[in-house]
Amino acid sequence: MKSLITLLFLLALALPAISHSTIFDCCSPEETIFLTSRDSGKVGDEAATSIQQNIKAAMVGTWESSVYPFALKKGKENTRLEGAYLRYTFKPDGTYLINYGDAETHLEEEGTWHISPNGKQIELKAEHATKPQTILIKYLELDELVLLHDFVNRNKPFSPGDKSVFFHKA
């Protein structure tokens, strides 16, 4: 955790010194749109904070659960699903793909994602959902991620419930 804080601090110091022309030289045209602020003047469309930019950059990629990802029913035997998995893919364009299920059932969810201004939450909005869901980021360093799924509702029995799930970057 100390190394992540140190990295974020150093990046926060370095970002103001980097000109936009330097940023554009490093990336493809598709990627540069996310490195520039896109402030429309609306309250809900503020430019991303450096914390948001850094956390988003660290989150991009595919994350696979390393532990049993779903809530277990209390008092019931054999509540674990054989071959259970939960996989998040966060794309740099702000879209996501979630694959989850077990040996027999395979489900998929697509939508958009963004990081809260303080960098502690991921907000997911599925394609046909009326409201977003929030996941708390408990830990993020290099290829390790722990998410607390307090406010996530998924198809039973594939809901993490209020469980923290450990992920590794694929």
C-alpha cells in the first residue's frame, strides 16, 4: 500500500509538469481523449481528478477472482457452486464487461464504469439498468485488487453479497 501511495504522490507531482503535447506523443489518438479534461461546464461532468486518472489507469485490464466469489447461504450444506468464477474487464474507453457463473451457467454484463473523485469506489451502470451500482475499492496495488460488493445486486446465486473478493490481474 505504501508503494501505491508513493506512486500516486509522485504522479500527482509530475502531472502538472507534463504538457499536453508530451502526453499526445506517448499515446494513440483513441487513448489521448481520456488524458485530456472534457469539462462541459455541467456540475456532473467535471474534469477527472489526478486520483481518478491514476486509479482508472491501474484498473484497466482483466481481473479474475482468486477466491470463491459468491455469498454462501448460512446453514446450508453444499452451497458452493462448482467452478464458480467472477471476472471484470475494465476498458480504457469507460466500458466494462463482467463474466460470472459456474461450471453450468455463464452470464455476462456490459456497461460503463467510472471512478469516484476520491478514488475509493467504482460505479457500474449496466447497459439496460436504470441506476448504477457501486463497488468499494478496498485495496489496489499492481496486480492485486480487493473489492467490497456491498451494493451490488446480481442474479442469485451469483451475487457476492456484502463479501470482499480478492482479484488478480490476468
